[in-house]
Amino acid sequence: MTTRSIVLFVPFLGVFALVVALVEEWLALKLFRAWGGPTTPSAAIAVLTGIPRITGIAVMLILASGIYLAVQFGVLRSGWVAVSFTAMVLMGALGGGALRPLIRAVRANDGSGPAATAVRKQLFHPFLHVSFCTRISVALCVVYLMIAKPDLIESAGLAGSAIVVGVLSALATGRQPSALEAPQIAESRN
């Protein structure tokens, strides 16, 4: 196995770790939304609080190997590279902005009414769903940019389109409480 083979494999590991983080986020949100008791589910807390670490590892793997490969192949100044890096920063900002309030609410939850209400409020905040859908769309766009390597204008247009598709898909699927969750939310509002 050559160094080049390893370096070419590392971005795929990073993308895999990013997919794992997104799946874990989806799973944690499902577990929390099904939660009906006064204490938060410990499995969901463990999964949710581990997401930033996995995402950080994924980003480090993707960026370190991506920058190395871009320098090696002389494409560091290519438009698709700049747009891909910018899109990854956007994904981080969206993920942090959506998950940070939920993680804080979960850590502060002691089972009391106000704390549990804060967690439920964050669980059903529309930005959480919009952020998730947009990050998935942008991640797919970045993978496409890495494969197709379009120029700056086309890359920016694709990234902008991915953001629009992500937001529109979130609005179209509109995360509404299920029939089982709705009574719990109504109780927490009273």
C-alpha cells in the first residue's frame, strides 16, 4: 500500500464519518421525539453529545486530506475547491446553530417542567429540520463537486441550488409532531 493510496482513501473515511454523524443525529432526534417520560433517554443523550466529536473527526479527515491532495494535484486554487471548503464551513455553522441549543437544553434538563419544556421546544424548532435537510443536500453537492470539478461559477451555482433544495425539501416535509408526540408537547406547554 502506497502513501498515495492511503491519502486517497482518507477523504472517503471522512465522508463516511460525516454520514455516520448525520445518521446519529437523525437517530438521536427520533429517540428524543419518542421520549415521553420526565427523564431524558440516556441513549439519546449519549448519541447526541457524541455528534460534535464525530463531525469534528470527519471534518479534520476531509480537510487535511483534501488540502494535501489539492496541493499535490495543483488544484488548490480551483473554484470547486473554494466552494467545497465554503460549503463545509456552512454545514458546520448550520449544524452548530441547530444542535447547540438542543444539546444545552438536554444537559440542563433535570426532569422539571421548565427544563423538559425547553428540550421539547428545541426538538420541534423548525430550524433543526431545515438545518438537517440543508446539510444533507450540501454534503451531496460537495461530493459531486469533488467528482465533477466544475469551475467557480458552476460550483457556486450548484452549491446555491443545493441550499435551496435542502430548504425546500425541509419545508415540503415539514417536521410536525406525530400523533403520539402531540399530546406530550401540549402538556409541556401548559
